[in-house]
Amino acid sequence: MRYYGLTYLISPHCNEEEIKKIQEKLNSLVQEEGGILGNSEIGGRKKLDYKIGGKEEAILVNSDFYLNPGKIGNLERKIKSERRVLRYLLFTKKEEKKTKVSKPRRIKKEKVELAEIEEKLKEILNESQ
């Protein structure tokens, strides 16, 4: 399985309930193809640099998931059939690397003679009085 990202633009005429339904539908399309969903979030309304289908703004949605590469073609056909999706971008992503917790390094300890410690203590105690 590969790690994929899907970013798509939804028609701005959709209300919040319709946006959630479209998001759920596309997530279910991934699951129908045997994919494993990751994060899916609505990015909000965005002004477009150029009109798409006569619309000057759209709703941006980002998702990520795992899917076998052989199933991507089927998924793309299903995404294209959703008329309220204006544009989409499907791409492979690098998996986020988990940060390694390094072991603490050993600090080299210097051996100090007991006499030196006693001398230093006397010095400190005399200064504080």
C-alpha cells in the first residue's frame, strides 16, 4: 500500500451538510477500493485565481489515505463522476517519519579524591559565613 493525498475543490453553492456528505462519499470511495483512511479536513472557502465552471471561489478539502497503487485508476474514475467536485489533485505522499528518541549519552565522570571534596566544602562553608 502507498500513502496518498487527495485535495479537491467543491462547488461554493454547497452548504455545510452537503460538504460533509461529499467528504463522506469520497472517503467511502477510498474504503470501497480497500483503502485505509487517514486525516480528512475541510480547509474552508478559497478565492480561485481563475474561474472554474464559472465559479470564482470553492471549498477546499484535504484527505490522506493508504491504497494499493492498482486501485488508483478506479478511484479516479469515481471521483470524476462526482459533479460537485470542481477539481481534484491525487498525489503520493512521503510517510511522516516518527522522531526517534535518542538514548541519553553517558557523561564521563571524573574521579575526585575525598580530600579534595572536604577541602572544597570547607572553602564554601567559610565563604558563606
